[in-house]
Amino acid sequence: MAEEWGIDDARLAHLRSVTLGLHSAVATGDPEQRRQARAAAATALDEIFRTRPFRDNPLWHGRAGWLEEAFDHESRDDSTWLRHNPTTHYSGIDLPALHIGSWYDIHLGATLRHYTGMRRQAPTAAARAAQRLIIGPWDHWHSTVHLVGEVDFGPEAAIDITAVRARWFRRHFDGAPDDTAPIRLFVMGRNEWRDEAEWPLARTEFTPFYLHDGAVLDPRRPTADTGADAFTYDPRDPVPTIGGRLLGSGGEVAGPADQRPNLARGDVLTYLSAELREELELTGPVTMDLWASTDAPDTDFTAVLLDVHPDGRALNLCEGAVRARHQLPATPLEPGAVYHFTLDLAATSIVLAPGHRVGVYVSSSSYPEWEPNPNTGNPLGTDTNEDLRTARQTVHRTAACPSRVVLPIIPR
């Protein structure tokens, strides 16, 4: 990429080389090649991401004007972005569309929003009816590989997206009727494809599971007047990203992965349900209502939904994060005040077997998935390493502040 941009920069050329090497290694499916390529890419990326001030990193400072614009316009509600955002223009897009995504793709949330937005707001009935959605179990890049992260979803999981697109275009160019289902989803756990008519599924029972004392996750609403768990978040030592919904362009490998190394950290709060007595299907959007307080002017909170196996493996299903100043009407935050945050964990589709547990862990970072919040409240990307400060975080779980994850349960 350095050569294409006319930039003679050894660091940029090295980053491109290790990134391409990682893509190739993932495609081979060879575990040792993947491990070596991941380590090389992670080292190169970590060196870049830990250079502060982040905005002034010499790798892009003065080269990428679009990135400067991102720092200047941090809010997603800024008119700079809204005028280019497809969500602003659904009512003017009179076109059929094939929306393809995956449960472990960084763009999953946007893919689902675009599908539902066009189904509701496209200007003609024909365009609204001509929206199609396909969601597989893959990462962003590899739909023809059925080993995703640490899970083999079986040969049925792999599809040729180019062939799918060609059939879709041929159907519309030829004017042939489209008799395919509006939605085709891959249901993990069952490892099978299923057709659906709408998103979210009309039969979904959105069920809150509340955080309780003793690291318990349960549908019972808390009744106590007191109850909280606390941890210290240090942006110098963020929780490492293990799998997840990623682009996968650096050292990270997207997909389901055992989260137990993170669950053992002191800056992670974990809550588990009782063992399931029967199958439980979760298909649909996942959100978390979190009542929390901090002693920092600004901070982040993160959450990861887990499928905990009888042998102890804790595989990530979906995750989300919130930055306080992006959701609250005013910052800096008042130390110790309790705030209500809503975290969007995107979505999942999985059937959990008897003996499994549903889990969720709460923290304040996932690096390099999200830039660690410096906890200062300073303008984006301007903090130096000396500016970083720790934050004491408290998660509340009382009758008045019932922190919970809302699960999309599909009745049997």
C-alpha cells in the first residue's frame, strides 16, 4: 500500500506484508501458520496503536486527511457523517439489495440495520420487497472456510459468495421472479441454514437476564436495595481482544474463541446462568442495560455474551461497547454518580445444548478491537502516555439499578 500511495515508509510496507500474510494463513486453515502470522501482525499493529498521541501517529499524520476528519468529528450524529450515511437516504434508494454478513464480521450491525432500514423505508413496494439478507458464521473475509476462530461449523457453513451474488444479479437482470426467502441465517450449534421472513424474528421472546450477587446471571429481577461489583480499569493494561466480531486486518483473529484468559483478570466481572436443562436458542439482537459509576471524567464499558461449555470453555457469541460521552447528555461525569448505559452487542444465532451456561462478562476495554479510553475526557486522540489515568468502575445490580443482558430467546 505504501507504493500505491507513493509513500516510501518501511513501517507501512511491513504492516501491509504481515497483514496479507495473516489473510493467507487463515485461508489455509493450518493452525501453526495462523499462530505465526497472527503473532507477527499483532506485534506490528501493537507498536502502532500504542504510539501516543494517537492522532499524531507519524504513520498517518499529514497523510490521511479522512482520518483527521474522523478525529475532528467524533460523534456519529455529526452532520459530517449523517449526510454520507446510507441510513439517511433509505427513502431515496429505489433498488433491490442483497445484504450479506456474518456473526463474526465487524460490519454485522450495519448489515442488519441496512436490511431492516430498506425493508421499512425504501421508496417503493417493489424495492422494499426485493431486499434479501444472508448471515453466515464466518469472519469478514472467509466465507469459503468453515473453521471460524476455534470452532468448525461443518462443511455446510462454507458458501461461494461470488456464485450467490451472480445468481442474484442474473435473476434481477433477467427479470425473473425472486422466490427465495427474505432471510437466510446460519444457526450455530445446530450448524444449519434456516430461512426466515423478518428480522428480528416475530416469535422472539426478548428476555432479560439480570446480574446478581455471587457472579450469577438469572431471569429473576433483583429485589435488594444494595449490591454492586467493582474493578479498576487501566488503559495501559487493557483487556486483550480474543476473537470476536472483527475486521481481522491486524494480528487479531475473528470468531469464537475461549475467553477464560480474560475471565481470570481482575478487571473483568463475569456472571453465569445455571446449567441449561434443555436446548436454548438465541437468535436476534442482543443488548445490555448497565447501571454503572466511575471516578473518571469519561470512560468506556464493554460486555461480551458467552456460551460456556460443560468443560469450562467460554466462547464469545457477540460483544459491544459504550463510551460515556457518546451516550450521556453531559460530561465530565460526576464521580460516584450512577448512570444508565445501553450497550448494543449486535446479534447472534445459536442453539445452546443442555449442560451449557449462558454467560456475560463486563469490563472497560477490548484491545485492539476498541481504542482504550484514556479516562481523561480530552479530545479524541490527543492524550499522551503521561495523560492516561486509571478509573475505578462500579457495576450496580439492585432493584433500582437492575443491570441486565436482554436475550433473544426463540421458543421451541
